Amino acid sequence: MKTVALVLSFFLVSLISKAQEKIGTSITVTIDNVTSNEGKVMVGLHTAETFMKGPGVQNLESTIENGKVVLTFTAVAPGTYAIMAMHDANGNNRMDYESNGMPKESYGSSGNDMSFGPPNFSASKFEVGEEDLELTIRF
């Protein structure tokens, strides 16, 4: 009887350990060239279907300290993603534009493509596998 109880105990401990294992990948994003500490930085993790079309599959925001933010997406499933980021300097939760259509607030994306025009998925995409990732985005 003691043997059965001992085996059952080991089995339950094993199940609990498996349940506590990390699920998915973490992606840590650093932006270290924010022009001011005003407002917040908002980042979105996007698939090809959500890129430039609305909220990402995960969305984060952070206050800014000394021109830098570090944010971490957790439990990301393997696949192809891109990250979009913007400095919401006035805290209105959207990008503001000049009368000529140029953005008033800083923005960037994974891949750090600095071409003219809005970011595109093909230049910003990256692959997520089983290993955690660390990315730096420049505004």
C-alpha cells in the first residue's frame, strides 16, 4: 500500500512539474532611443493578417525611463510575426499626423526598415521557434 501511495505521489509531482513548464516563447523588445519620457510606448505583436490593420495578437505598453523601454511578450506560439511600436507622446492611444500626412510621433518596427512610407510585414517579419528572442527596435 505504501508503494502505491509513493508511486502515485511521484506521478502527481511529475504532472505538476509539467504543468509549470514554460508554455510558448518569450520575446523581449528594447527601444532605447525614445526622444522624451512624455507619454508611453505602445507595441503590438502581429501576424501577416493583423499587421497595419488594428490591434496585434498581443499588445503591450510601457512608461518611458531615460529614453528607454523594455517590454516582453510571453507565451508566443511558433510562427512568423512582426512587431510595430510607437511613441504615444500625448497619451491619446493613437498615432497623430501632420496636415501633410507625416506622423507627428516616433514609430518603428522589427527589422528596423527605415524606408519612406509605412512599415510593411515582409521587411519586419521574423520567425519564432522554441528559443526566447531579444529584439531591439529603433525609432
